[in-house]
Amino acid sequence: MMTAIVNRLGSLAFRYFSNTSMRSEVLRLGVVQLRSTENKNENLDNAKYKMIELVEKNCDVIVLPECFNSPYG
């Protein structure tokens, strides 16, 4: 499911930025700050829930931390 969400968001962002008629419209940017744990599945779940929240708030682009799914904490 996570891959499908990321792919969908990527295609939406591509369409947004490649459509010249939309450049004058508002771009909603969602920025996620997460605390990574040693459990990679927990990190992915946390990121997924944050992304779902931002999609529900009509964000056009979501920015995740660089190492959000890494076991660094």
C-alpha cells in the first residue's frame, strides 16, 4: 500500500508541475517530521498515517524526512 501511495503522489506532483495552466494556483505542501525507531515497519506505518492525514487535508506534495524508514534514532 505504501508503494501505491508514493506512486500516486509522484504522478500527481508530476502532473501539477508539468501543467502550465496550474502554475498560478495554490500548491499545498505537507512536510512530515518523524522520529525513526529501530523497527522499520513501525517507521513505515508512522509515515503512512502522516501521509494519509496530509492527503485528507488536500496536500499536493508531501515531503518526508530523508531517512524516515531507516533504523536511526
